[in-house]
Amino acid sequence: MAKFSPYSVIGEVPVGDMVWTKGFWADRVECCRSSMIPNMWNILANDSLSHAFANFRIAAGMEEGEHSGPPFFDGDLYKWLESVASVFAVTRDPELDALMDRVIGVIARAQRADGYLHTPVIIAEKNKARKAAAPGPAYAGSDAAAPAVKAMIDRLHFEVYNFGHLMTTACRHFEATGKTAMLDVAVRAADYLIDRFANPDPQTAKNNICPAHYMGLIELFRITGEPRFRDFAAALIDNRNLIQDGTDDNQDRIPFRDQRKAVGHSVRANYLYAGIADVYAETGDKTLLPPLFSIWDNVAHTKTYITGATGALYDGVSPDGDEDHWSIQRVHQAYGREYQLPNTTAYNETCANIGNALWNWRMFRITGEVRFLDVIETVLFNSVLSGISLDGRKYFYQNTLREESVMPVKLRWPRHRSAYLTSFCCPPNVLRTIAGAGTMAYGVTQKGVTVNLYGGNRLATKLKDGSPIKLSQKTNYPWDGDIAILVEEAPAEEFSISLRIPNWAPGATISVNGQPLEVPCAAGAFHEIRRSWVAGDLIRLKLPMAARMLCAHPLVEESRNQAAVMRGPIVYCVESADLPEGLRIQDIMLRSDAVFSEEPGTGALKGLTLLGCVGARLPSGLEDSLYRELPSRAPEDLSLRFVPYFAWDNRGEGEMTVWLPLRWA
Ligand SMILES: [Zn+2]
């Protein structure tokens, strides 16, 4: 049965009820199964490279050693495990099941008797105790023999982040397998947190760094039905009000209910907003809605890249503050000021983009509004998939919109895809998002189902009244706008099938069994078709797929008089691999009267639809000075090729740009 929340209008289809069968997402999930998951397991279980699994074995007492890696490494293993569970839900592959059992067995052994589970602290405690028990001269003042104490929750240690992903993964594993081994671990961990935060003070209230635990606790409540997990998540929002010296970086300088703009670290922000939307869905606390909707407006209309990415800045200062409380604070990996969306130095951590999708999925479930699904689709196709190479084995931490090899600036993360990242949070987050995207493809409503995402798939689930329904989709979307939805099984009573018409698709048409619908489709809304359905009924949706040129709001200074190319939900870019030898990205222009042709990708880009048009090249030979006279010669015509942005940097290290200067015809 779909999961309904009392204050949501959309129920979530359980993992396993929807399977991608053929086409774009089927290919990505197959790549996840055959390449991404095994390749990442080789990384996580490679003790000399990542140590993530070794940390659990040592914490479990199966081996001796020290913790190695960042403190959020536990969460990275959980995220990988979540992707395995989601893939298992549709493949039922016994090898994946056995692998999960093995890993979960070690995770469970690593958990402390009181429920605490964070390998850096547990390993330190074990090694301390071992040293104390070892024969040899005791030295004065040693506290080595002290028993393990309840660890403090330290937000810089990412304990609560790890706990949150533990809970989310455990719920997904239970849904996929029906097994409770991981769920039991998560319940004990959640109860530890409840106990630990029973009497919050300003210090313990500052627990929230990358706060994955709001989402984790609410999911745990949905799966177990135990109200204490929901109530604890709600109480944590109030606990934040105790914080005296909060920061915009952590979204706790002022109480959440007073916030109206997105500030600070964008992963922390998006995880927080997603978690609080979850709390609303279960509690109906209306005081949470003004900040959620205002912050969403602020992000969607002034702080989101055309790729759906968020978190523009590597480093900046807080845009918040007022005349009475003006304090300049450093923020990092952060939401900047309104319209502050640089291209070459765009940060856009993959985890922040995923957080944006997680948040919008929860806003959609609360409201049933298409605008949130439009964000999700943009993020999935562009700024999530950009985070992993087409072969599933290389990653981006940041997702820039322009790469210029001549930039004399060293930025913190590699500008090209890497097989491993020392901060490994993003890669497994991409895996779990790809593997679990099917749960967002449909929604169950009071009246029927919504079709949220398009792609070849098969849905076998139940309507809200429990009656079974089966649908199948056939389409080559997003390369083709023709989508066929076949009703394979339907209850005798009338119900609605509501098709999402994206905001970019005015002119979409629908027919049922060959008969065009009389009511025209409105873009940016659901088109509800309510009738008695029978097996064999066929819906045809046609979305207009002509390439389009977009420009940015004039206040986005770094994209002024430039245009980007989109086709359907796909953002395109130009790579130097497709330019004449020696020509730089900065030397090319788009003509405002461009007419686009389509061509199939070849080689590494096989299966993708590329675009071509006549653009222009600037006169060559400009001197290398900061300011120069305008060249007297006119730009010359130049053939341009555009490739999907998510597929950039799969053909060697070159330059890339999404935005191109416009030559007005
Ligand atoms: Zn990340």
C-alpha cells in the first residue's frame, strides 16, 4: 500500500511497486546494478583506499585497528546500502540480499549496547579499553581504565547525520526485504537519541549538521508506527530555539519559524527543509508552513541554477542580518545572495542538489502541485546525473556550469571527474537517488494516481481504497516526447489518472484510445482524466520537444546577455571536444536566430540526443589584457554541437559551458 501521511495529499508508492522497464531510467538503474554498486563496494571495502567498511569491522571487535576517514563515513556506507536495497526491491537478486545481510550483520555488531552507533567514537573507546587491559606498567594520571562513557553528541562529528542515514536505509531495507535486522538497529539508535536529547540544553540543541535525522525519524515513524519518533523529530525543531550562538551556516542563527530565506551550507539547509516538511506531513503543525513556502520561493526564484543545482558559493559571507543584528558570518558551500549564481566557480555540491530533490518531493506530497515535480525532474536529469560518469565509475563533488582550463584559480575540488573523493558523501548519495527515483514516478491520491515522471516502466500498486491497479509506460523520453500509458488492470469504479504537464510544455496533447481530449492541457499542472478504466485503455501524451533557448533574470549578472539551450527537461552544454582545435569556450557565441537540428550521439555519448546549430566565433587574436579595445572585425559563423550537460566530461578533460554569449541577429 502507498504510504499516506495525515497532512499530505499524495501517497508514496512503495519501493518495488514500480520498475523501470526500458529506456532512459531503465538504462541508468541497470548501470547502477551492474556498475555503480559493485564498483562502489570495491571502494568501500578496499581498506587501503576508503576504510568505510573496515571501520565497522573494527568497531564490531572483529578486527583491531584505528578509525580512518572522515567522521561521516558511516553515513556513506549506509547510503550505498540504501541503493542496494532499492535495486534488490525490483531485481530480487539473491546475491544482493546476501551482501546486505553480511554488511548489516557487521553494522549490528558494531552498535553499542545503549544503541549508540558511530564508529569513530566506538573504535576510540575500544582501543582505550584494550590499552588499559594490556599488561605493562601503568602510568600516573592515566584515565585509560575508565569505562566507556556515553559519547557527547558533537555536530562537527556528524553523529546525527550518520544516525539519520542509518534510519532511512533501515526503512528502505525493511520495505525491500521484509527483514528487521537493520530496522532493529535503527530503532535502538533512535531511542538512544531520544534518551540523549531528553533534557536539551543550548549545547545539545546544536546537534544539527547535515540534519538527515529529521527525515530518518519520520520514515522510522511511518514504518514502525511508533509516535515517539515523530514527536521527537517535532521536538528537535523547538530545541533549535535554545541555541544562543547559532550561525547562518547551520540555519540556526534565528528560530526556524522566523526564517524566510535560504541561508548557509546548502546541504544542511536542504536536508533541514526536507525534514521539516516531513514533520509537517505527520503533525500538521501549520506554523512550519510560512517558512517552508517562503524559503522555497526564495530558492526556486532567485537561488537555483538552470540545472536545478543549489549552493552557489565555495565560500562567502552570510547575506542575513539586519540593522540591529548586523553580523558578517563566513558561510561555506552555501546559498549566496539572491541572483548570485556564478558559472565557473559554481559550487553546487551533488548532495545539495539531491537535497533539493528530497525537499521538493516532500513539498509535492504536502500540496500535490506540479511546480515541485518540475524541480525534481530538472534536478534528476541535470544536477544529479552530472555527479556520476556515464559508466558509473567517476564522480563530481561540485557541479560547475562552466569549465575554462585557462582560469588561474585553484578551486577546492577537482574540475574533472574522479574515481575517488576523500569526502565521499556525494557518490553514494547519487546511487541511492538513481536507484530510488522510481518511488517518485507516481503518486497515489484520494481520487486515483498521478503520473509524475516519464520513462518506460511498469506500476503494480494499490489505490487508496486498496483496489489493485497496473499501468505500463512506453516511451523514449526524454529524447522523445511521445508517451504511451497502457492500463493493464483497473478496478470497476471510476478513478483518475492525472498526467503531469511540465511547465516547459505548453501545447502538450493527450488522447485516450485514439480520441483527443477536448479539454486542452495546461502547462505546469496535472491533467486529470477521470473515468471508468478497463484493461487495454491506452493514453497517449505528446510533449513538445523542440530545443529552446533560455536567458536568465537580468540580475543574474554572470549570465547577462547569454543563453542556455534546453530540450524537454535536458539542459545542454558545449564542450571543447566538439570545437575546432585550439578554439576556446570563451571564443564562441550563440546566434539568437539559431535553428537546432538533432543528431544521435556516438562513442561515449551513444544513446543520447545531441543538438547542432550555427553559432559564431569571435575574431581571433585578442590581446591578453584585462581590458581591450573592441575588435573591428565581425564574428564568423561556426557550427556548434550541444551535448546533454549531465554527460559532460566523459570524453577526456576539456572545457565546457552551459551559458553562451548571444549574438543578436
Ligand atoms: Zn556530498
